[in-house]
Amino acid sequence: MSGFSIVIITKNEEKNLDRCLKSVEGLTDDIVVFDSGSTDNTEAIARSYHANFFTNDFKDFSDQKNRANQAAKYDWILSLDADEAFSEELKSSFLNAVSKESGAFLSMNRLTNYCGHWVKHCGWYPDWKMRFFNRKNMHWQGSIHEELVSERAFDVIKLNGHLLHYSYYTIEDHHKQARRFTELKAQRMKEKGDKDNFFLSFLSGVWKFFQIYFLKKGFLDGKSGCQIAKISAKYAMKRYHLRRV
């Protein structure tokens, strides 16, 4: 391939963006930071790494990422979130794969940091994410948990190393994110005309906790695993209440 672009969508990511860009520094001559109205130092940080900075009103994650891909110089895209960073092993593995010019799509194993703890269970790990692809063949789909889709299958190579994900610095960060996703899910349920069901609401919360803490071995992550299970259960129940509002 002649080259590839790094594409990152942002909004008020001054806490994360420098670490993200530093971890991939020198990989390409085209970095796109596609912003949706930051009021902090996000733009200044992006420009300090000579990134091309664009602004666009946010509709949903898939729409924003697809628009960002179109702003890139190259068809091959390395798509990152601002709160992610390459480990040294992943960077080496990535460079080795790209240098072979195989045209294969690349998948990376994301490892999440939760309030200082690297989560190895709870259904959060292993967490393979396809992040290197050709925009002519794939696009983002889904308004909440977006994913890459294509009309046909492609060869996918799993890289060594970790895509380090600094998700939540505090428990309140987790509540805010869970609340945001829950409100979106509740709206989708309302649009579909799903009926209220108190028993189903309660059962979904109990099942979510059991699934994360026991079936997915969240207990092995100690206090973090318990906290993740509790918050996930709380908002699994809450989406049934929010859809009535």
C-alpha cells in the first residue's frame, strides 16, 4: 500500500489525546482528528502532532467515524479512539504487518484500564477490535456500539500486543458513560414500542450481575470486577424505567 491514515474522533479529550498520538507518532504522514465541539485543549494537542483538525456536529458514533474516514488522505485507515494507545509490542507487530503490504485487515486485542486496574475478565478481555481496514470496503454501522461492516469477508490478521484502553479514571466516569448509553438504548426501545415490564427489568439486572461477576469471572478482578458488575446491572434495569420518561 502507498500509505495509510490515522483517524481519531474527539470531544474534550485533552486528558487522553496526547498519550494516544504519542503512541503512534511517526507511523504516518496523515493524522485526522475529527472533533465535535471541544472546549478544552484538544485542538492544540492535535495540532502539536501536525494532525489535520476538522470539526463536525455529532449525530452518532458511526456517522462521525464515517465522515472522519472520508477526510483522510489514504484509503487504508487505522481507526483509534482518543482514550486508546498502542503498546510497544503492538506498534512493532503493526509495523511488521503493514510492511508486508499483504492488504489484510488488522485486528487488535484491547486491554482496558478501569480506575487504575487492568481488567482481564468481566467479558472485557480478550476484546478483539478490527481497527485497520480499507474505507472502500468497510464502513461503521450502529448508533451506540458501532462496528465495522462489509458486504463480503476479508482476511483478518490478529496482531500481538495490546491496544491499551484508558476507559474510566473514576467510578463516576463509569456511571456517566453507562447513563449515556442507557438513555440511548431506552430511546431505541421506546421507538420500537417495547412494553413496560417490571419483572423483566428486575430480571435483566440480576442476570447482568450474575453473567459478569460469575460466568465471565469478574470476581477475579477483585473490587473492580464487582464494581463493573454492579454498575452494569444497575443500568440494565434502569433502561426500562428511562423508556417510560
